[in-house]
Amino acid sequence: MEEILNGRLDSQIIYLGRQNKGDTIKIRMQLKQDDVMSGVVRLTAAELDEDVMKELAQRMQENAWELTSAKGNQLNGTINAQEDKTLFFSIPYDKGWKVKIDGKAVKTKALGKAFLTVKVPEGKHEVTLTYVSPGFKEGAVLSIVGFVIFLLILYLFRKKKISNIEQNSNENYDILRKETLPQNISGNNNKEE
């Protein structure tokens, strides 16, 4: 089996296939000759004990959080913890996640700066996860305030425009009246001689 890997290989797990006792595995690495890719190479080999893995998977399944409903931004589920433990969700950690256990808010933590976790006491519990984007409430309030200010400016602008139209129409009416109507409306046609 030959596998060629390129690029940055930090913290990678590379599956070498099923090996038997006495098999020889050859690994060849070629490093670039530049300052960017130079550094220390550390290689660790490990084997997977399949019996231990099966036991661990069974224990995890017995203590797993079971999703009962998912609607919009909310996930609901149950867990029957055999002991006090940390409940791990394969959900990226974000400050927008709020978790309640049996209706009471609990503190969330990041596992490895990546995944969402919470502490769960022993026993059967209802666990609710709700996500609201950080800044959503503030943004909604600012949007509403901005819209109200826009409507107020629109109202004032319209009111001023109507006032200007009335003023201009009165001025125009006065000008028209002076230009079109005779100066002496009394009917007296006396001219200066």
C-alpha cells in the first residue's frame, strides 16, 4: 500500500490499514527545503485495540444524549447519566448556544476550543439547546430604532415639503393676482390728465 500526502500535516492521523504481527511498514517523508516548511517532525505509531473500542462505544451509547426533537434554533433530548459527567455535543462551540438541563440554565464550555460541552449530574434529564446568534437581539433593537428614525425623518420631510408647497402656492397666487388683475378694481376709470 502506498499513500502520498501533501501539504501541511499537523496533528494528522493516517490510517495504515490492518496489519498483522511481524508486518513491515515503511514510511518515507520528503520535506521542502525552505524556511516556511522547516521544523521538527514527530511521528507516533499506535494500534487500535478493537475490543476496548467496542466496549467504549457501548458505554458511550448507554450514556448518550438522545435527540427527541429539533425545531428552528432549538434541540431537545434526554440523557440517562450513570454518574456526574461532561456531556459532549459534536456541535462547534459558539457563545450563542444556551443549554438548559431540566429547565435550568447551565454553563457551556468548549472542548479543545472546538466542541460544545456541559456538565450533567447523575440521573435522567431533559436537555435543551437553543441557538441565538451573538448580537442578534442588539441588532434587532438597533434595526427597529433605525426604522422608527427613518419614518420620523420621512414624516418631517413630507410635512416640510407640504408647508413649502403651501407657502409657494400662496406667493405664486399673490404674484398672479397682481399681474392679471387691474390695479383699480373699484370701477373708477379716472385717468390723470
